[in-house]
Amino acid sequence: MGQLISLRRGADSARLKISARLIMDNLAVGDSIAVNGVCLTVTTFDRNAFNADVMAETLAQTNLGELLPGDRLNLERALRLGDRLGGHMVSGHIDGVGEIIKKDKHDIATLVTISAPPSVMRYIIKKGSVAIDGTSLTVVDYEQTSFVVSLIPHTAHATVLGSKKPGDRVNLEGDLIGKYVERWVNADRGGQDEIRKGSSLTGGFLAKHGFL
């Protein structure tokens, strides 16, 4: 985790300055860092902090514009080819912002219920994956407009989710593979897809050869 030092607003943008430790090794200008699950580019840095610019679209689609100096943030460097994939594939491109409805203790676990917009709920399935402020978690259960995840003590301690409370808003990213599957299925049903025009690669072809 890191901590927000400052958020300087422009006319339709912002610049974040974030203190950090573990992620600073071999950092370079232009590197990507996920900040509460949002992929940002390092513009400048020193020994203990880095700066990142946030454009209007990112401010509109995430909770970054709501941050205050002193807020703790989840920070993660970009995945390197050859690394172990301990969670699921996360791009850092947010699908929507949700709100924590409640938190309940169940033995060692903390059950967190989050309301989410349709842009996120369309990718939610039981035992599927979802990124909450950049933390990869497994869906325990879901309803039409909300879902439940469970935090083990380590996750609650090592991420900002442990200190979040009902009413707090969180960045949400659905499963990347599910989005590609959705695109292919919709195309097979007659959806408009310029990329696939003239291509022999179809959902039926993939299923026949064991890919779906």
C-alpha cells in the first residue's frame, strides 16, 4: 500500500503524488502502476514517491477524483512475462464504480457486499473473479445488483479493503476473458463486429476444436 500526498486539480484533469516503498525498486518514468486498480503512468519520481497524471475520462469513470491527502492506496506494478499469475488477469481499465453495502465477520473471514452497475454485474459469476480497487478476489455469491466477496485476514491487512466501510466507493473491473467471450458470442448472434468480417475464426470453430 501507499498513501496519497497530494491531488492537484487542473481544468479537467488531476496530478497525484503518492508515497510508496515496496514498488519503487527499479522504477522508471513511463512505467505503469495500478493505483486502486487504475493503470496510471509514472511521470516523475524520487526516492519515496511518484507522480501520475489523471485525464478527464479516468476521473469520470473511477473513484480517484474522490481521494483526499492521507488516503491509503493499493499499489501494484505491471505483470512481467514469466511471472506467476496469483490472481486473475487484470488490465487496470475500470468497468465501473461500486459501493460497499455491508461488511460481516464470519469466523476468520470478512464478507463484503458491494453494489455494482450493470457494466460490472454482466461479468459476475459464482466462483468467478473480480478486481476491487485492484485486489483480485473470488465472487462468493451475487444478486441482480450486488455481489459478495470474502477477505481472509491477510487480504484485509495488506490492502485498503480491510479499512473500507459501508458507503465507501470502490473501483471494479470484471474478468478480462469474460469480455472477449462476450464479444465473440454477440458477434455470432449477428452483432456488428468489423474486426471479424471476412474471418473464418468463429465461436463455432473455437468450440469444435476445444477452445470453448
